[in-house]
Amino acid sequence: MITETGVASRELKSLRSKSDLVVVGGGLAGTCAAISAARSGLKVTLLQDRPVLGGNSSSEVRLWVLGATSHMGNNNRWAREGGIIDEILVENLYRNKEGNPLIFDTILVEKVLAEKNLTLRLNTAVFDAVKVADGRIGSVKAFCSQNSTLYEVEAPLFCDASGDGILAFLAGGAFRMGAESRSEFNEGFAPETTYGELLGHTIYFYSKDTGKPVDFVAPEWALSDITKIPRYRSFTPKEHGCKLWWIEYGGRRDTVHETEEIKWELWKVVYGAWNHIKNSGEFPEARNLTLEWVGTIPGKRESRRFEGDYLINQRDIVEQHTFDDAVSVGGWSIDLHPSDGVYFAGKPCNQWHSRGVYQIPYRTLYSRNIKNLFLAGRIISATHVAFGSTRVQGTLAQAGQVVGPAAALCLEHRVSPADLVRPELMRELQKRLLLSGQSIPGVRLQAPENRALAATITASSRLQLKAFPPSPTYRTLEKSWAQLLPVSAGAAPVVTFVLKASQPTTVRFELRTSDRPDNFTPDVVLGIREQALEPGKEHCITVDFGVKVDTTRYLFYCVMQNPLVSVQVSEARITGLVSVTNGVNAAVSNFGRQSPPENIGVEAFEFWCTERRPMGHNLALGISPPLDCFVPENVVDGWGRPSNAPHAWVASLEDKAPWLKLTWANTQSISKLVLVFDPDFDHPLESVQWGHPERAVPQCVKAFRVKDGQGRVLVEVAENHQSRFTLNLEAPLQTEAVTVEILAMNGEHSPASVFEVLVF
């Protein structure tokens, strides 16, 4: 028993600690920053003001994670973010393919708790930044409401990933809020004053069928006149609520200090919408539905954006500018919303895509005037227009991963974050990021310490694809289809399509490519052929476009729209090979072709996109000469995913016992081995709500063993689903060879494949 007599006042319980890096904010960007720093050997404290990790992706808000793949609705092939966020999403697929946000919470917490160098403080809100003599941050103060404890954490480096930028704001960091003028950065899409300046907040809800009638009495404060919402007819019982992102409000208010007022308005809309569904009499099918969950905090889109030494802008995205300090990737559309949100009578968003992915420069990830402060999450240094693209969670999570190795380099060399732009330090940062699975467009891994580079690499076989194995299935050409084939400089391969016609007709074939070797917008037509077809039989049509290619790149072998014709497909799913179609994905403003207004600085082009599994089959093409780009040496070429070529070793379709072997002229002392498999970077793997057809990616290796030069088994794995496997040896291994035997794939129609082998 504790008894205290009354006193004049009391102080809170207080705990002081020291770390190498303090990360403020436990959304996906902050979580990835903290994990990457811990894995870089730093002592890290992660302060999160909510009871769960994940920010907008958590069970509190329930927004799915998405980035450059854009729901498979753009031309960004193999663009899903790599590194830690890939690890998280692949794990979520395996445990949670149905998309339960509560399970996603557990995965994030597990990843953080697995790092022994990382201290997690949930429900702990930063309220003060203690500055030191040179203007740097010396420590932060935070309060945990659950244990009534005050924490003060000292560190030489800090990262603000808090969403609103609470630490950067308190420390005096330069920031912007609202939209820049068109002239400041020459951005054609910079909004006019009549458009508004900020993106608002959203609150989601869940409905559930109870199997018996459920009444609903709306609270008095719920919106009573549903017609105030111009799109109110979109509210139906068929939509359970968590894809109604356009229930958005607050763009004309202070989205930091008026968030509570914005939340109340959103609650009014949600409960008013549910009252309309339940009690208007228009939806008798809603009789058994109940309102199972409504978000208690809004999902924020935009507030402060803090200034780094560079602000990424619209032209960087649309023109795909290259940067010497590129450290991450973006690819979501420039997606700006009307400030009136749910009360706006027009389109709820304006999405304009670029032809391909773009680089994010390191200079956007630290404060220009607070010398020891990294920026992560939606507060990174971007204009309002560019923010429309950089703001999505997959993009920000991968950018957050940059903070870990960057902070480690700062401490190793006793420099500030801004100093890492020096060429030698930037090359080291890029190398460390690529070694951890980061995707940086156009930047190749150069790691001379990788002993695999000095090995002779052989394999049991390699894929020399002369034909995709045909299936009994045909796809009617309700829309145009194309098979992407990687080719080297020289004559384009001759292909054979297998077609059927329901009536006499003519089919049109086109050979296309992109304006850049590493883009996948097929806007350059290289050749056209036509062929008459008769009904009642199968046609094997050989097409020779007579075209020569100037460099290694993908070509699009197109069979154009004709509903009277169907094309045979293949069930084989092969690393680096996909088919695409000129279809529509209205969810991301893809209507087959992007046709922007004049003078907004956005390009017009067609969309040719992949389909989700279990669809998205390759076309059953014959290929002459056979494709011969899947050589074993690809595992050390430094790319790690398809770009202008597959950049992978793929075994023959007939190889029943595939293996890959590295042999050295002299005995090597090996402490670490990393294998990189194919997690199908073309699929988005949304974290919640959407659901996925399988627990493991078909192209990913399921079972394998690793042997040394004497045939001794170093490790055997029976159930793998992750894209990266690391073997850390307790004692250095002395050997002249390493063999990787692929025992099984996760998909029965996928040949063995490996992207990278790293040996240290």
C-alpha cells in the first residue's frame, strides 16, 4: 500500500537516456528509418505518439501501403519499393494475404522488437527540442500518457518522421505549408488560387453483415442532409467504407492545429452517410448491416513540408531527372485533391502520371538549417506539386530507410548529414543502400568487397526461351495486348502468335519500345504487320518486323484490339517477363491514355499495364532466335531487379535439379552470404483491404540448400517466402566454392531464378 500526504506540488517520473539516433514518429517512414539505423549498428530510440506503429497504414487509420506500382495502373514495371518495406510487405502477404490491419500491426511491432539496438516508446509524444550552442538539437523531451513518465533522450543525430514535423518545427527548421506559385519552380501543375492549397484528411469505416436485422439511430451531430455531399449517390451497402478515400475534408483549414475540428467534420459525414444507407429506405439490402468500426483519428495527407538543400519538384518527376545523390525511388502519380474534399462537386482528385519512375535525391532528406536533423515521411523537402507524388507510404517508407546508413556514415566520419553529398561519401551511402535491397533507379551496385565478383559462375542450365509453354486458355482481344521481351542490340527476334478468329477478320501486330531503355511506356512504334484470319481453326502466325535494336532494352510485341480474335496464353511465370495490356484502371485515373490539358507540364501517352494474379499470363509466343539473356553471370551485374533487362539467372524450364555455383581460383575466407530471389516487384502487395490470391510469390524460391566446396551443407531452408536470405557464419568458412541448389519454387509454373549473390 502507498500513502502520501498532500504536498505543494509534484514532478513527473523522469528517465534520461542516450542514443546514437532518435527517430520521432513511428509511421512506416520512421519505422524503416529506425530499423535501418539499428541494422547499421546504431543505438536507436523510436518515439511514437500512438499506441501502434504504421501511421496511416496502422489499424487506427487502415490505409493500404502503396507506392510506385500504383495499383498496377501505370507503366512502372518492376517498381515496388525494395529493402525493409519490401521485407515487411512480403511477410504481410505470407501471414495476412486477406489484409487484416490488426495483423499488419503485429508484423510492424515484431520487426522493431527484433532489433536489439532499438528502443521503442509507444504512446510517447515529443513536446520539446533542447538546442545546444551551435544550433543543433541536443535532446528531445517526450511524455508517455500511459505510464505518466517524462523521457529525455540525448543524441548526436535526430530524425523527424512525425508527419506534422513536430521536432523540426520546435527546433526551428525552415518549412512551407501550402502551394508554391507556378513561377517559383516552373511547375505547370501548380494550383491556381481557386483550386486551394492543401490536401485534406480522411476517416474510414467498416460495415459488417450480422445475419439479422440491425437498427441504427444516428447521433444528433451526424450530417442530416446527405445531399450536401455532391457524390452522395456513391454511398451504397456494397462499399464497406475503407475505400472511400474521398471522404476527405480540411484542405482549406490549418491541417496541424485544426485537426480535431477536421476530425469532427469527418465523423459527421461518416455517420451521416451510414444513416443514409440504413434509414433512407433506398437500400433494403442494408437491413442486416452494422457499423463495425469508424476511425478515431483521421489519416492526414498534407501539412508542413520542411526544406532541405533541394526541393524536389514537378519537372524532376515528369522529366525523370537524374541526380548524383539519388538514394531512393518514386513513381506514384502527381495526385492532388480539391481543397473542399467531400464537399467538392467535381473530380475528387487530379492524377497525372510520368512515363516511368523517378529518383529522389538525398538533399531532400535533411533540414537545411538544423544541422543534425534528418527528414523522413511526408515532411521531406518537396514542392506542393511534387508532394502529390512523394507523399504515398511505400515511397516514403523506402526513403526512410536512407536515414539508417546515412546516420551511421555521419558518426563514422564525424560529419553532418549535409556533408554526405561529397562524392566519396555519397558513393558509399548508395552502396550501403543497394546492399540492403534499396532500389535506386539507374544506380548500379559497385561493391568490390563482394567476393562473388571474382568467382567463376556456372549453373546447371540457363533459360534459352524459344517458346512460352502454351496453355489451353485463350484471351479475347477486347483490348490490345503485348508481351515484353528483353533483347540485346541487333535484329529483333521473330515471334509466332497462336490465334483464333470467330469470324473472317484482319489482325494487326505492332512492335513497340519506349523512348528510354529503362522505361516501359511503349510510345515508339518500330514496325507494323497485318494478317488475315479465317474462322474455325488455330492460326500460328509468324511475325518478322525486320527491325534492328540499338541497345539492350525491352520490346513490346503487340497484338492489337480485335474482339473477333483471341490469343493463346501461357501459365509460366518467369522472372523478368510479363505481358501488358492497354486497359483501364479508373482508381488511378488510367483510362487507357493520359491526355492532359495544355500548359500543365504533363505528357500524353498510353497506359500498358500488367494484370493481377491469378490473371496476367504471358502470351504463348514462339521466339526465334531464343531469348538468351538469363546467364549465371547476371547475379553479379549489380542491378538486382529488371530494368532494361531481367538481370537475373533463370534456369531452363526443363531443369529438375537447378543449381548455381561460384568457384574461386584460391581458397576464400567467407563470413557472410546473401541470396536475392524474385519477389515479383511488379505486384503492389497492398498491406490491407485489397487481399491477394496466394501467400507466397510464385517466382520466389521456396526451398534451397547451400554447400561449400567439399559438398558440406552450410544451410538448408524448406519454407522461404522472402526475397533476401542472409547466412551469417559463426566462424569464417575456408572454401574454394559455394553451390546454391534450388529445391522448389513457390509457383509450380516458375523456373528457378536468382537476382543476386553477395559473398563477404
